[in-house]
Amino acid sequence: MLTRSPKPSTTIYLDMDGVLCDFVSAAMAVFGHEYNPQTWPPRQWDIAPIVGVDTVTFWQRINQLGEDFWTYLQPYPWVHDLVDAVSEFARPIILTSPSRSPHCLSGKRQWLINNGLGDLQAAYTPLKHHLAAPGRILIDDSASNGRKFEEAGGEVILFPQPWNAMGVYTLDVVDYVRGHLEELTR
């Protein structure tokens, strides 16, 4: 008797910065600038030139703020609705890239706890593509992370933001993600 192989279970990785919390506004405020998605230069990923500093200075100033910078990032208004929508398909795993600051990891962990997401599993690595495989989906605002994840065998939902190819988010991001998850998990 032939039996069918079961479909591999789906694993969904959910990025933090730019998807669940507003890193860009906080980073720009460090340099006395205000973030406006309507005037953001299209597809401009790097914040340093926008605030008028080099990359080293950018990260030094953020790292000087320690754990609190990461702990108190503002959650996006859709954070819980998005996590709930993803949970309809699989329990999400937070997958976030830490900065080189020793305080970043503890700050990100505390952010999850403070925002009611402390019970979710979390992985902290800039090498997100090392977790890619068939049946694994990454929801991320970084086109670069997405490309690498897809090349390594995973699926990607590029989260709409002005700094990536999706542009300014003018759509319901929760419905957008849910629709893509329905397509990818069929």
C-alpha cells in the first residue's frame, strides 16, 4: 500500500524591526530627524545618509543608548493583529538581526515581553538565510534578507515599507500578509 508523504509543517519567521516595531523613527530621532513615510526616498534602506552621518557614527550613537533604545521602540499599531493573523497558519517564531551592541539582545527580548509577545520563541541572528528550507516562510522588510532566504530554499513575504520595493505602505498590512500566507501554505 502506498502512502503519501505528509506535507512538511510550515514554520513562519517574523522579523521585528520594520515589521513589528518602529526602528526607523527611533533611529532618526537619535539624530534630531523625524520619520515621514510619505517623503522617504524610495528603496533607500540605509538611514545613515538620510540623517547625515556615516554608518559607523550611526551605529555608535545608537549603541551608546544601550538596552533602552531597543526596549522602548514603538510597536506598530498592527503588531497584535499581525501576530494573530500569522498564528492562523503556524505559531510564529521571531527572527531578528541584532546590532553589534551587547545590549541589543536583552533590549529586543524585553521589548517582546513588554509588548505581550514574550511567550513566542525568538532567534537572534543576522544570518536569517541559514534557517531557510522548504516549508519555512520569512516575513521581513529587508529585500536583501528575503533574497538570501529564497536562494537558500525558503519562501518570503516582503513586508511593505518605504525603504524596500513595496514602497509606502498604503494597504492593510495584516490582510496583505494573510493573503500571501494563504497562497504559500496551499
